[in-house]
Amino acid sequence: MKKILTFSLCMASGLASAESYQSHDYIDLGFMNNDFGSGFTVAGSFDVKQIEPLVVIGSYSQTSDDYDFSRVSVGAGWKLPLNVQHDLFQRIDLFFHGEIENIQVSGTGNYYCVTPEFGAPMCVSSSLDESDTGLYGGALARWQLTDKLELLGDVSIRTTRDFNIPVMIGANYSFTKNWVLNAEYEFGNYDHISISARYQFN
């Protein structure tokens, strides 16, 4: 199973104060690079005002080179403020999320030829044409160290293509009330590194 290396460039809405960093109303736009090529990713998260802890989430990403790769997901999350405070950080909160995702990979891949001792050369291409729908969900912890810096940690379960347990670590840094720089590294069957930009509405 090929692992995915993802680079997304985004800016996100800010953590100007301990109260604002919990906002889940935002949109993402980023650049992605993985084992299948380079492309883009977009994502959104929206609070359900009538049910305050509930959040609707969704994303789409696409890359292409030797292979065409795409992933689309839609789901929901539940915010759980722990209100834990310590001298080393301002607070810790949890965010539980569950999504339905579809991953498609297609293409001919690398093309190479082998010349036997006798006979004509044999040319082979590693073609791939897969589409699978599964579940992706887990728990995200958010440690707010300062008014501007927040650390992230996520452990999830993915059933799409191959069952695996991806782990993500990352950080958010606030530049203004509405823009935050995000960096993440996730390792599992779909490894990715991302630097992302998010615009936060509140």
C-alpha cells in the first residue's frame, strides 16, 4: 500500500485569545503533494448553531502525476471542552469526529521494459484503478500553549482501502483574529505532511 505524502498550504482564522481558538467555522484551501502526484485540497467546518457542540465537516483533495488520486469526505464532530488549565498551557479541549470518505486511485504508473536474453523486450506498466468507500473517525486533542500557539494531536481509525490507525501531530499559529498558520504530520497507511491556511469566520 502506497503511503501518501501531503503538503497543503493554508491560512486559518485565529486564536487571538483562549476563548476564540475553539471556533469551528472555517474554510481551508491548500496545496497537496503525495506519492500519487501534486494537487490541491479544500475543506470546511461549520458550527450547528441549534446544537451547540455539533459541527459539520467536509473535505475534497485531488492530486495527479503517474496516478490520479482523489479523496472526498463528509461527516460531523462533537466539541468537548475539558477546561483543564496548567502553568505550561492555557487549556486542553477534545474534538470527536466521524466521516464517510471515498478514495479513488487510477493510472498507469511507471512504465518500464525488460530485455530477456532471447526474444523481444517485454514492457510492463503498473496500472491501478481502485475506488473504495469507508469510515474515518477519531479524537483530536487541542493544547493551547499561548494566545497564539496551539498544539494538535489526533488518533483515528480508517477502514477505506486498508484498515489502519493514523496518528496526527500538528500546530496552529495565529497571525490575526481570522488567519492561522497550520502545520501537521500524519503517519499511517496514508502519511501526509501539510502546511495549511484557513480562514475562520468567528
